Amino acid sequence: MKVDAFDFDLPAENIALHPVEPRDSARMLVVRPGEPFVDGHVRDLLSILRPGDVLVVNDTRVLPAELTGSRIRGELRAGVSFNLHKRVDAQSWKAFARPAKKLEVGDRLELGDDGSIVATVAEKGEVGEVMLRFELSGAELDEIIKAHGAMPLPPYIGLKRGLEERDKADYQTVYAQKDGAVAAPTAGLHFTPELLDDIRSLGVAIERVTLHVGAGTFLPVKADDTADHKMHAEWCELPSDVVDRILAAKARGGRLVAVGTTSLRLLETAARDGVLKPFTGDTDIFITPGYRFNAVDVLMTNFHLPRSTLFMLVSAFAGFETMHRAYRHAIESGYRFYSYGDSSLLFRAD
């Protein structure tokens, strides 16, 4: 399909720069096939979810993966910044660099506010991407990145107001556990410990999966046709015991509810042959209208950018025309868009 088909006008006043408080007071637009849209709030999940349903959340934890510092070449030093987006191994990360054109393979880097994170440009790729090899590795590397890196806010937030101290908590889900993401799974930002407890009390199972969200999620689609767009790969894991519990719940009539497009992309990757199976590895699944869904019944997700791969995904899930109408309704009704914005609850259109 033409990428232009996924464009729409979004007024600047609909872009959220901070989350609401408490988190679960955000608005939520409920979209069911063939039914009128319902304006509600996130806590309405308690009247929509049913005993026996399975709520799947992504427990990745955002690393403060924006690093600034100096490029060292002989006696010359120059300012440089990186947004880490995918771990390659215990010692190496792929990153988007600024300014990338002035970097060369072999350049030494001193990053962080005190220059204590030392790395080398190991490879140089396309579209400003490089691979960095650090002197430290594993948990030691993660800890020093946490100590000296900045939270990688989406560009449409960071450029408007800059990083604030509260973002360290705001841009992290309450169930974040496994370090590795450089962007938050934002649908999960709406949950509070109290809401999760109330959901469990309904008889709804909450299962954890992991997909380390990459900064590629912010990249614009530059191709004119969706067939020509290449997704960045992201590492993910769906354990076998979680699969067993999901399959047992679905066999009893329970619905599989994915919290966020990241959870959905992992579940659909693991069910590509029609049967949900354990999965560990990279996924670059790109879901556009015409895709046949094999696992997820309901999707909770925020409102996404025009022309983005995520708007393409929700259009595939709930219907192309339906989602264009839903987004027009959301804009006209004052819903807040993007990472810190409101939510939608989409029922699959078969």
C-alpha cells in the first residue's frame, strides 16, 4: 500500500508532553468492529475484561541510552551524541549517531558527563547508524550507562520541552524488569499497581513477555510504498510456560489481550505458522493491512504518528477505514496522542 494512505492531520495541541496523574485516569477509546466508538478511561478495563482472559504485558526496562561526549582523533576532539538502539552482544551496541558523517571506524569515544564511558566506532552503517564497542561489558556496562546516560525521550517530546527529572519515572512502566529497551512500551505506562491488582481480582491472568524496544520505532517511513520499508530488528522472548498458560486459557474461551504493539508483535511473531510457540530471538515483523492475525484478540495501545508503522499495524488489526474514523474522532474529542498520551482498546476485525 502507499504510505500516503496512512497520513492524517494532527494538531499540535493533541500531542501530550506529560502523562496524566494518576496513570490509570487517562482516557481510553474503545473500538469494536461494526459498533459505535465508546469514550471511556483506562480503569474501564475492569468492566471490559472477563474472567479467563489473559493480559500480556512487556516487562522490558528502558535504559537511559542517550549518550553525549567527545570523539577523539589524535589531538582533535569533537562533540558527538548517540542514541543506543540495539544490543549486539555484551560489549557492543548499534546506535544512531549525530553527527554521523564525521565519524570513522576506529574513532575513540569518551562519553558521559565525565567521559568515563570509553568506546570505539567498530562499524559504520547506513542512515546515521554505527556499532559501538565499549571497554566495559555486560552488567558493568549497563550500570555505567544508567549512571551517565539520559532517558531517550521521543523526539516530538524532547524537542518541545527537553528532558525533566520526572521522566526517569514517567517513562518507565511499573512492571519494568529486564534492562534493554531504549524506548518505553508506552501502552503499559497507563497501569498502576492498584489497577493490576484489581485486574487479577477479576480472574484475569497477567503474563509477562519481553521485547526490547529499539529507537527504530521513532524512525519515519521514507519509502513511498509499505512493501519497500525495512523494519529494524528487536530482541524478544516468549517463554514456554507463558505459551502453555495462554493456550490453556484460550482453549477455555479466554481472550488474549496484548498491552501495546510490542507485545502484539512478539505474540504474532511466535504464531506466524498459525500456532503460538515459544520464541527467543530477533523480530522485524512488519504488520500492514491484509495481515492475518493468529494470536491476539484485543489490543490496548496509544495513539500513533501519521504515516508510522504503528498506525499501519492498528489499521491492520481493527480495520483501515475504522481506524481513520477512530483517529478523526479522537482528534476532534481532544484525546492526547503519542507516548504520554491517552489509550485505545481495539477489538480485532476479522
